[in-house]
Amino acid sequence: MSRLIRVRPLPENSPRIMVYYEIFESEPSVCHKCNEVIEQRIITALGMTWHPEHFACKDCHRPISEATFNIQADEPVCSDCFVKNYSGTCFGCKKPILERTIKAMEQSWHEECFVCNGPCKKPLVGTSFYERDGHPYCRADFEQLFAARCAGCGQPITENAIVALNAKWHRECFKCKKCGTPITASSFAVEDNKPLCTACSG
């Protein structure tokens, strides 16, 4: 009688796979490491069978007893060696990255750490974002924090602006101080550092 031995991969993009330990009681298997017949406990991983004591990390050569392990160059690597030798460090939290890595702004991030650096802290994976001083921002927070402010309404200017009177203006906000008519002419009058149309300045 034999029992089912299962190897279940974790989701794609993950460097780790799950190992199930079982007792094998029928046809003999041969250990990938020592080429001896396996008579009791068996590990099936990477398409091969192993004695538990021979299923070892390729770097430190210690047997891997954890239920999960990592793969480098088609060989098993224990978690400690993976963190030490292969994993990147998250730019956000400064901790090792053991699973999916986000690459952005020439840095590596945990998926959950790649968020807006502004007040909202919204996730930015799969979205467009702005960069300032090495930090990512969503559009709304970037505009609120860093965009030039209109001299008329005080709100951020996110598109074309009119530059006049030593300030920037939304096109629709650059209007006559008295009648409110938008000023589109290249010449206009000024009163209290506000524009006046030619009709109101006469």
C-alpha cells in the first residue's frame, strides 16, 4: 500500500514551493543525493526524491526541515541562506523580500510597501504615480503637496497656466478684478496686483 505524496506550488512569481512529507510503503525510490534506496521517510521535491537528511541547502549544506524552501539554480536553498544571499531588501521597510518583488524607481519593494508617500497611503501597484525626492506619490497627493498654486483660487495648477504679475493662474481664474471677465488680451491694467480688463480700467 502506498500513500499519495504531493508537491503543491505556491502562486506564480513566488520563489518558494511547499513540500509534503509522507511515508512511502510500496515501490522503492532512489535518493537524488546518494543514489541509495529510500526505505522510510521520503521527500519529493523538484521532480526528485530524497532522504530527509540529504535534502539540504545548496549553500550551507544543512538539511532543510522547514515546510517551505526557496530555489536557486534549480537547487533548494533554506530560508536563512535565501535571505542572506539572494533576497533583495525592501526600500520601504528595509526588510528582506521573500516573495513577490515590485521594481519601481530603480528600487525593490514588497507589494504592500509600495504605497503613496503622501497622506492617503494608497497602494500604487499597477497604477501610474509621481516621483519626488525618491518617493512615490499618487496624483491627488502629489498635486496637493507640490503643484504650483493659482493666485486666483489657491488650488493646485495641474495643466497649462498663465504666468502674470509674478504668479501663476488657472486660465479661467485670470479675470478682471471688477467685472470678472476672463482676460485673454496680451495687454491689461493692474490694480492692487490684480488684473483689470481694458473696459474697467478706462
